[in-house]
Amino acid sequence: MTVVLRDFIEAEGLQPGDRLPPERDLAVKLGLPRTALRRMLAEMEQEGRLLRHVGRGTFVAERGATASAPYRAHDASRKELWTYPAEVFEARLIIEPKVAALAALRATPYETEEMQKVIQHGSTAATLAEFERWDAAFHQLVVAAARNGLLASLYEGIHSLRAGRLWGRMKEQSLTKERMQEYTAHHRSILQAIADRDGGQAEQRMHKHILTARANILGSETMG
């Protein structure tokens, strides 16, 4: 039965990260009862071909994904890493606020100047892709300033996932000019705490920043 849905996805030219029509519309397009469609969606999710987010819809997953892990990248050791976007945010919430606190203790004046330059470049970015590059660069600089090799290695896996096509499509669907301005303001606030050597504030502001990004991209505010 799932071949019907697979054929529809192929015929529509849907790519990883693209959203399927709402369930009601999709059932009409395919001429199927909604109960049958739901079974197909569940099967394809189990196969790792679809990603389903409550309140946001159903998305095409990266090709070749498995049922338990539809999202692939390469970690720092070059082994394949599979995970869900929601898990990426869970990992970021665990790692990056603490990294920001360490950066507040260890960042050099040169590193804070580089962070300032990156933030400025991001604030004047002409395209989403350009903004995303500077956004990622800021987070990498914070990680580097923490001077913890193991944490830096763990973050490489997160960075690889953020650079993937699926993440890019999800970010593109969520980003607006207003949100880019909001993220830039967050970066400036985090940098100010780092420059002030205030680890507690750096940690709290990074935590808030990632929660905001998660809510914007996944539409979820759970596990805050």
C-alpha cells in the first residue's frame, strides 16, 4: 500500500525536508480513506522515509534513512551519525549553554573580537544561506573559546547535522527577517556576557537562544 504514497512523493518531486499536504488534502488527492492513509504514513515513518511533527506536519526524510534514525551526518570520527532534529536540540541544550559558560572564563580579547565581527556579518547577510553560515560560525567560535577538546569534538557532530540538507530546509521554512534579527540580538547578548566574564549569564542566554530556535523550527517548547 505504501507504494501509492511513495509514487505520489516522487511524482510531486518532493525532496528531503519538503512538507506533505495536510492529511485531509492528501487523502483526497490519493483517493484513500484517512484510516488507510494514516497506516501508510505510520509505516513510512517507521521505515525512516518520513518525519512527523505534531502541529507542523509530515516531512520527507533524508533518503536512505532507517526506521530508528532518519537523519544522517558524519561526526568528528567520520562514523555515520543518525538522529532526529529534536534530538539535535536536546544535545545542544545540554552542551552549548555550558560551553558558553566556559567561554566566558577562557575567551581571549581576540576571540571576542572575532565573535563581534561574525555577528556583524550575520546582521547584514543578504540571503538565508549567508546568515546561516555566519550563525554557525558564531557558535563554532564560542565552542573554540571554551578550550575543551572533548566538548569541541562532540559539537562537531552537531555542526555536521546543522550543515545537512534536511536542517537547511527546516531552517529555511522557519526563518524570517524578524527571526534573523532576533537571533542576532541573542548572539550580541551572549557575547556581552562572555566579554563580561559572566559565565552564569552566558549560560542562561545561550539556553534561551537555543530554546527559541527550537520553538521556531520544531514548534516545540517541551523539555525547556
